[in-house]
Amino acid sequence: MAPTTASAVSSRGDRPFWIVNGVVSVVALAILAYLLLLRRGSGDPSSLAFMPAVNASFNGLAAILLVLAVRAIKNKQVSTHQKLMLGAFASSTFFLVGYLAYHYVHGDTKYPGTGGVRVAYLLMLASHVILSIPVVPLCLAAFYFAFRRRFDTHKKITKFLFPIWLYVSVTGVLVFLMLRSAYG
């Protein structure tokens, strides 16, 4: 029998986390796919009409908190970094809840513009949607490894997570602004 290393034991101990992370991520993705691809909305069009602006605000707040959190950790302000990251995660979570509620009532939103602006919007939206997919599992993993005080693994994850999460948050605001200007 081969000797057991600390990392092998640690990896086996992470199995329940990875299972929960996978289930949560797949369920979140399935709900989004259902709301955007299958459900057509059934509510009053005026209900929750304020939510896109609220959701864009949550995305903008998440982006600001992410940048401040990275700045804090670079300045060795660990406690500030932790609070800012919890705030960014909460803001993104509130965004997701609001997004799900809005699209449950309204279904998918179509962009009414034409020409080059439409192409730019659709390209931004596509990159936003595709890159948003790994944010939930990467966030959960980053928090898990930080909580477990396994900062080497936490840093490896956040090296990829930060630019993706920031891009998704910023483009979420831009998508809202483009839709708002197209609808007048």
C-alpha cells in the first residue's frame, strides 16, 4: 500500500464539497436555462419592471467590491478583503435572485436594435453568458478553500475567477444600459 500524503488525504476530504458544488452549479444552470429557453413568462409585464435596474446596480456594486477586495489583499488587509469579498458574493447572489424572479415573470428579453449595434450587443451578451457559467462553481471553490485556509489553492482559483467575475459583472451593467437605450 502506497504511503498517504497530506494532499491526497485533503483531496479525498474535499469530495463532499465538490459534489455539493457540482449539484448547486448544475441546478442553477438548469433553472436559468429553463427560464430563458423554455419558459415564456406569464406575469404582468409591468410587474417587476424595476428589477433590471436593480440587477444592474447589484452587478455594478459587485464589480466595485471585487476591485476593492483585490486592492485590499494586495495591501495585506486580510480582514477588509474578506468583508469586501463577502459583499461582492452577496451582491452577485442578490443579482441572481432578482434575475431569476424577473425572468420567471417576463421570460427572455429580446434586443430590438439593428445593424452593428445589435451585433455588438449579441457578442457582448454571448461572452457575458458563457463566462457567467463558471462563476458560481469557482466562487464556491474560492470561498471553500479560503475557509479551509488552503490559500495556495484559493489563489490558483481566484487567478482565473477574478477577471471572469469582474467581466461578467461589468458586462451585466453594459447589457442593461444597451437594452435600456434600445427601448428608449
